[in-house]
Amino acid sequence: MASSSISDFLQNIRRSALRRDEAGLTDGQLLDVYVRCREEAAFAALVHRHGPMVWGVCRRILGNEGDAEDAFQATFFVLVRKAACVVPREQIANWLYGVARQTAVKARAMAVKHKRREKQVQDMPEAAVAEQNGSDDLLPLLDQELGRLPDKYRTAIVLCDLEGKSYKEAARQLGCPEGTLAARLARGRAMLAKRMARHRAAVTGGVLSMVLSPSASANVPASIVSSTIKAASLFAAGQATAAGAIAPPVAALMEGVLKTMLLSKLKIATAVLVTAAALSGAAGLFYQTQAEEKAPKADAPAAERAATSPAPAAENTLQNGGFEEGDKSPAHWSRGTVPQGAEIEGVRYIWDKENGQRGKASICLHKTAQRYFPIAEWFQVVDRKGDKPAIRVSAQVKAEKVTKAILDVLFLDEDGEWIKHQWVSYIGAKEAKDPPVSHDWKEYNGRVEVPQKTKKIHVGLQIYGPGRVWFDEVRAEYTR
């Protein structure tokens, strides 16, 4: 079988497995998989799950199916570029709604400008929705006001009214009690109705839910869904432009929305910096003066001795990296899955006390399930220490018919949210045509930069596909 055929075959297996598991995965878990692995099947699942809502927004604002298709694709291409920035991840539906609305409004403005330039229509209506008239104007007006609601209320409406989820399903997605979700939905509908009344559009919460319901919009055409997923996959791999998969109008829309998002972020950052500078200027001058007055004289001989003393050996920030300590399980190490909390079968987490590279123990992951997801891992979370800009992770690894295993590092902020994740080293078949990897103990290592604002570092020893892999003498050392 040709290499490309094998690759397609394996990709279809992964896609089928993930679709089979999709019902049990939350939005956040699917997004985790895509951010960490760029797995097309996870992205496809998100498109199938939220595509009808995005399509409804684009159709309501644009009215024209061709323009709606461009806005639909551009919305998901923005997701390809900004997936790691969606925080919290469980609110991907709300995030997509905001991007879809922003993209559709930009598409409408571009269409108006284009038509005016060509003088095909002499009296085009203004882009502002509030100046339009007619019964159809209610729909874009609703999206305009819905986009202005606070996040927690808009999210409830997006999930329950736009996507048709039950209270139970929506509450599970958001990780909140059903009662809380119901209260937010009722409050959000009331706020939206009040906002609509300002435009002399008297609608009740019940009417709003009917107008915004999934059944009120045509289903997104299957051809648009499939072409979007295919083009997004090429785009993620950096091949879309060369392959002509992204039409110029779609690319222009995407870049316009990304630029707007960047400018908004820069405005906020600038405002924060100006305020901080104003508050700290006088105080900084005062404390500098005080410090100069109170600073002790340096002990020259001691300073010279410190300068010439040898640097201490690099410290392993991980505990029990040789897996010699513990009772029923290796101390300081935990079992986990990616996505977190996913149910997993066909995997054994083994603390092997008879097989070690240097000592007498190691940890092992044995996966028999013929699918990549969920990913199984042993992991340890440590505090960020010092100011060195990078961390080097190494491990002694033994492999037995391993298709894919990873040394993985995840950087977390003070709230435990992801900042960035990066593979340190890859164990397994490099190409689809290559056989699984087997070898005795040998070292795998890599160095990665530590992002700013990192407070904790999650070091994961992972297995994706079938095989058996042992890890020993695991180290994580800060370095320059």
C-alpha cells in the first residue's frame, strides 16, 4: 500500500475513533485535544457540533448564502489560529458566536463597500443594523444586542437557544448546577428583550428563544462543512494558501478579524500600562531614594569570592524521578488522561518494581486500545522556580512496539489555565509507513522556553497509540 494511502487509512481510524467518543467529550476536552495535538478529528467534531449555530449567525446578518459561506469558513479559520487563546475552553460556543458575529458584520461592510465602488446599487442601506426596516431586520438586530450581553448570560442563550441544548447538557458543558444555568438563561432573555425594546421591537423571552432556535435557520450545507474542515486542516499545516484551499475573500475576512482582535488586545494592554505607570511613578522614586540611603556597603572580598565560586549543579525540579519511592503507587506522580477526566479503556498504568534503567523501578504505560484518544499519561505538576528562561526535560525510555509516545510539558498560569503546551521529545514511528518502535533503554530529552506568567509546570509522560513504554530517571532542570 502506498505511503499516502496508509496515512489516509490511519487518519480515518483516528477520526472514526474520536467521533465514536465525541458524545462523551465536552467542548473543552475536544478543544484541549486540538490545541495539544492539532488533531483534525477533534476540529471536525467542533465544526459539526457548533457549525449550525455559526451558520445561523452568518445567515441572519448577511442574508446571502454566498457571503454567509465566506463568513462561516473565516470564523473557523480564526479558530485554527486562536484555539489556544480560548479561555475558559468550555466556553468555545460563546467564543465562536462572538467571532462569527464579528466576521459577518465585517463581511457585510466589505460587501457594501464593494458594491458602492462598482456602482451596481446607488442607494445601499447603512451597515448599522438599527437603521434597517422590515420584519427581517429583527434577526440581525437580535444578534447585535445579544453580542452586547455579559458573557455568562450570552453563553447560556448561545447554548440553550441557538444550539438547542437541554439545561442538563448546557450545565455540564459549563460545569455549573442546572439551577444556575436556568437562572442565567432567564436573566439573559429578559435583558435581551429589554434591549430590543429600545429599538421599539417588543419581543418576549419566549419569542426570542423561538426566533434564535436552531430550527429557525436552515442547516449548514454538508458540502460547506466538509470543505471547511479540509481547508482548515491544510491551513493548520501551513499548506492552505499554496493549495488554493482558502478563497481570497475568506482570507481577507480572516485577516481583518484577527487584526481587529489584536488591536483590541493592544488597546487594553496600553490602558493597563499607562495606569500602572501613573500609579507607580512617584512611589518608585520614593522607594529608590529610601533604598539608596539604607543600602549597606558591599563587602568586596565576599563579592569576589562569590564571583569566582563554581555554579551549583542543575537541580531536578521533579520529585522521585527514579520512581523508587512510594507505597501503592509512585510518590509524587499521578495517573491522568488528555482530555482531563475522560474515561479510558484498554490502558494499564504500571509501577514496575522489577524493571529500571539504573535503580529497581520505573513506570510503564501499556495501551491495547486501537485509537489515539483519550491519551494516557503519568504526570507531575511543579511550581515555577527561579528566573531561568527555559526548562530541559530528559528521561530514560524503553519501548516495545510503540506507535506514539511523548515527553510533554504544559505551562499553567496562577489560575491553573493553560498558557502553552509543547512536546519535548517524540517516541515512536515517524511516518505512517514506519513500523512501531522497539528498543532498550536510551535517553530522550529536549529544551523548551518557559512562557511569561507561568506559575506551574505540568510534566507528562504520555502514550497515544498501542504499545508499551517505560520511563525512568526523569529530570526537569531550569536552564538558559
